[in-house]
Amino acid sequence: MPHSAALIGAGSEVLAFDTERSTDHDWGPRVVLFVSPELTEQVRSIVVGNLPEAFGGYPTRFGVSDGVQVTDVTAWFRERIGFDPLRPPTTLDWLATPWQRLAEVTCGEVFHDGLGTLERARAALRWYPGDLGLYVLACQWRILAQQEAFPGRCGEVGDDLGSAVLTASLARDLMRLVLLMRRRYPPYAKWLGSAFARLSGTAELGEDLSRAVAAGDWRTRESHLGDAYRRVAALHNRLGVGEQLDTATRGFHDRPFQVIGAQRFADALTGAIADPWIRALPPIGSVDQLSGSTDLLTDPERCRTAMRAVLDL
């Protein structure tokens, strides 16, 4: 019977972040089995009726579903991301799909693709098409621009906790930015640090961010953030998009806070977008850049409704 089989979708093992701790709940041998739509119910009944209770000492039925999920390619992708990638994805499709979901459907392992459509669907989602990728990067720089002076301002008025919290927020957004620069979909919060640490060539940047987050006063935080900003600015220049920008930090207007001037990078990326329609989109970005709500990001229809509204798509 023609079929495809893969370990993709939800689960820490799909992104290779699982550890022994992962086995304490909803854990066991798992595979998504794809067949043609007209055979789904027949194959599902055969699997349910013949699946052993355990394999290798682990249960084959756990959580809300069996370890073997039987479906068809189009139905599975529609359930996970809200659209069929075998049809050319639209701007709304791309921007309304959370990075975690894009990572889940493009990572993992395909064991067999007898249908010939599973790998094609995954390939269509590997990364944002040209100008849309520049748009998402520009929006991530804009997020940094909106907060980069705040750790110093909080520290200046004696709000050390506020300064520390904002520094951590900027570190998170810089990590996301670097992953996007390297064409990696940033995973959700639990695995963001792990994904960032696996990037080659980011050890020194990671040390800068760790020092910034651990610092005990705002001026030290600013110094380490400045080191991180300069490294990320150099990474931007190596992308070869638009003009080369000065990587030095600078004063925030006439205030005594050192920033990278992140809006410069957002503007350079926006200026490099050839498609005037994408260039004219509101600078909101993807659904992850709009909201961190789990209740939103795990519901494809809510994501599409939200992005349709804010981007007027």
C-alpha cells in the first residue's frame, strides 16, 4: 500500500531536544503514517486493532492519541499549520504560521515517502521566500529598536529590576534575530536557548548575552549588550543585503545610553525588499512577533484571524 512515514509534528524528540526527563509523560514509540485520504479510516482501524500494547518497554498508547497516527498529507498539514503547502503558500499562510510549527513540520525524520508528497510539502516550507524573509528580519530589528534604550533608562531612575527584565527581553529578541539570520525557525521559549547554543559560531555572542543578563547594574548590562549588538550587526553585514552599516554602538539621541540604533538595520532591510506590496506591509511581522500567547500560537485559525486583522490581508 503506498504510504509515507515520519516522526514530525509535536514532541521534543522531533527537534532533538528530548532528554531522559521527556520520558516521564506522553512518551513512547511514535510515527505519523500517511496514506491516501480514501484509505485513512481503513488503515486506522487496522492499526488500532493490531498495535501491541507496548514496544521496547514503552507503551504504544499514551496521551491523547496512539503512538501511530494515521492521516493523509493534506489533512495533517491543515491541522498543524492551517493550510496545504502543496499549493503555493500565500503571504498570510507564511506570516500566520508560528515558528515553532514551521520547525515541527520541516524538522524531524522522514523514514519513507512512498506517496511522493510529504517531502515536497516540507521542502515548500523550509524558509520564507525572498522578500518575505527580509520583511520578517526587518520587523525583528524593529522590535529591538523599540526597547534598546530602556534598560539604561530604568537603571537611571533606580529601577534595577526593570532594567534586568528588559535586558533579558532584549537578549531573547537578539537570539531570535540570529536564528532568523541563519534561516532557523526559533522554537518556543523552552527550547530557544538550546536552539541558539547549537548554532555554530555563536559561542562568544552567547557569552555576551549571558554576562548581560547576569550583570548586577545597568551600566554593566549596557556594556555587555553593546558587545552583543556589535557582533549581531556584523552578522547582518555578512548577509550582503543593502549597504554595509556601521557596527559601532552610539548614544541614544542626547541621552547617556549606548544603543546599536537598530532601526537603521530595519530600514536597510526594508529598503532591500523589491516587491512594493510586501515593502508596504505594516511593520508587524509574523504572528510570533505580534504575540507570545500560547493560546493563540497553538491555534492555526486564531493565528490566521489575528494576522488577517492586523495586516489587513
